[in-house]
Amino acid sequence: MLELRKITGAYGPVKAVDEVSLSVAAGEILGLMGRNGAGKTTLLKTIMGLVPKRTGSLLLEGEELIGLPAHAIPRRGIAYVPQGRRLFSELTVAENLRMGLLVKDAPQAEAERVLDLFPILRERLSQAAGTLSGGEQQMVAVARALCAQPKVLLLDEPSEGLIPAVTHRILDTVAALRERGVAILLVEQQVKSALRICDRIALIENGTIQHEAPARDLAADPVPLERYIGVH
Ligand code: ATP
């Protein structure tokens, strides 16, 4: 579904992502893990066209996206849930979801389909997003992204700052998106969570992919996790 070939993303002279090649299939969850500053966020931003300089090839269903302006990427079918959620906190949950629908002029029925994944949000539709709990805000961020009917979903640390039970629920919902055929690239710092829901995991250090393996292989032999993350 999404294929990165030698993707480089740079802030001026600094190459924070250096010749990364990866692919994510429809219905697959690829985990991206690495230490702080390894380049995880920059890789997602590079895919979205949000870094000043990017080179390489980025294919969505075989179509080249490098060269397109950043605003064109979501419409092509890649949704991005940034670290820290970035909701419109003064707007209601319903209005935040409408922003997602607008990306593709998707019908209201799409929001209903998305709300089936996060039923608790139905009770919060008229509440300002900024007044929700952290977990609910993360659900809104994911739901808003899904309203744009993405083929590919990029998630940057959705579990950040959440208690384990809430993380569990959100990641289970993300895992359920496999059935809808969404290709998912997930930055996740918690090894246990990543091993539980990812199909494959790529380990990044200094902007380059150092190791890539099925999650079950890393669970059986955590040496690469220890090496590139420092814990297991
Ligand atoms: P974290 O887990 O802390 O979020 P990360 O793996 O997501 O880390 P990035 O935020 O992608 O790492 O950072 C990768 C490198 O790029 C770091 O060396 C960082 O200092 C640098 N960097 C990030 N954003 C910018 C920026 N806007 N301008 C210049 N350098 C940046």
C-alpha cells in the first residue's frame, strides 16, 4: 500500500531521516521504534511533506507522492495523528470530526461508522474537545483522522501520557482497523504494547533503519530491542 524508497528528510543541513526504505501493506501494522531523537517523528513528517527538504520515493498504491505539496497528501489517503493530538480544543468533538470529513468531502455517514469504533465519543459530541480526558482526546484525534477515509494511517505515540488500560483500549481499536484494510505505521515507545499489536517492527537509530523483523521474532529474541531501545 505504502512504500518508502530511500526517503531522506532534512531540516536544513541536518538529515534527521536518512535513506529509509520501508513498506506497509493493507491491513498491516508496522511499528516504528527507537530512542528519543532517533527520527521517528521526522519520518512521519517526511511522509506528510512537513519537513523542509525531502528526497527519495514515496509510493501510495504505486503512485509517487514526492513532489506533491503537503496539503495534497491527506486527500490522497494518508492520515496523520501527530504526537500531542493537536485537536481544535475550543471546538466540539462533532466539529473536530467534521474537519476530518472535509479532507475528503466524506459524508456524515462516515463519521457514524468511525463513532462505532469509539462509542463513548457519541456521548461527548457537543463537548469542547479540550475538556475531554487524555484518552478521549486521543480517541477524537484517531477518529478525526479516520473520517478522512485514509488508506494509510500514521500514528505518533498515541499512548503517550495515558494509563495502560486506556492505551490498551485505543490500541485494540487501532488493531481492529486491519479488518478495514488500513495500512498503519505506528510509533510506539512501549515495547509490550508494540509487540502485542504490531505485525512487524522497524527499529530506527540516527535516522536510519537498523533492524526490521516480525513482532513475534522480536518477542522471542529481544536482543535487537535491547540494542536499539535499551529495554525489553
Ligand atoms: P522523540 O521520541 O523524542 O519524539 P523522535 O525519534 O521522534 O524522538 P525526531 O523528533 O524525529 O525524533 O528528531 C530526530 C532528530 O531531528 C533529532 O536530532 C532532533 O533534534 C532533530 N529535529 C527534530 N525536529 C527538528 C526541527 N524542527 N529542526 C531541526 N532539527 C530537528
